[in-house]
Amino acid sequence: GDTDQIEDQLHDVTSIEATALAFAAIRSDGHVVCWGPDSFGGNTTGVQPELENVVEIAAGHRAFAVRRGDGTVISWGDELLGGDCSAVQQQLRNVTGLRATFWAFAALREDGTVVTW
């Protein structure tokens, strides 16, 4: 993972996760910095404005998902491997935890229910 282009953004990192070929780091200010191949989640262009107040990140094989401080979830990367959560977006509220497998993500909600995509 070459960090030359984003090195100035990699400071105050509190957490880091990796897909097969990309990395995502959460900074103490709640912003996310990614690097690596686009097809493995390394490109956050489509979701960057939403990547604020991030408190947790989960990584699958080719996608990332994050939980924000307000309990909502954003995902990106390979759409067939969890990078697109739009089909369940309305259910991704009051989320307290995230987990990932090779192919999918699961979100634990405050009421004990689980949402998968």
C-alpha cells in the first residue's frame, strides 16, 4: 500500500482495517483516509462527504463499511461484495456494531436485531 499521495492525511490514526488490497484508517477527528486499488475499496470519492464522525470500520474482501457516531452506516467498494448497502440503508439506524465476512457485512442494532447486506 503506497501512501505517498495521502501521507499528509495519515495523522492521529486511531484504527485501521484492510480489504485484500486496500486500507482504511479512522483519524481521531472521525474522518476516514483510504488507499489502495479502487476495486478493493481504496477510492472513497462517492462517499467521502459522508465519512465524518466515524467510530468503527469493518473490512470485507473488497469493500469497507463504517459506523458513524449517530448509529448510521456507510459502505463502499465492490458492490457485489458488500460495498453497496442501499437496499438496506433505511434499516441501518441505531447500529452499535459491525462485522464483515469475505462476501458480506452485518450490522447489530440497538434493539438486538441484525441487518445484513
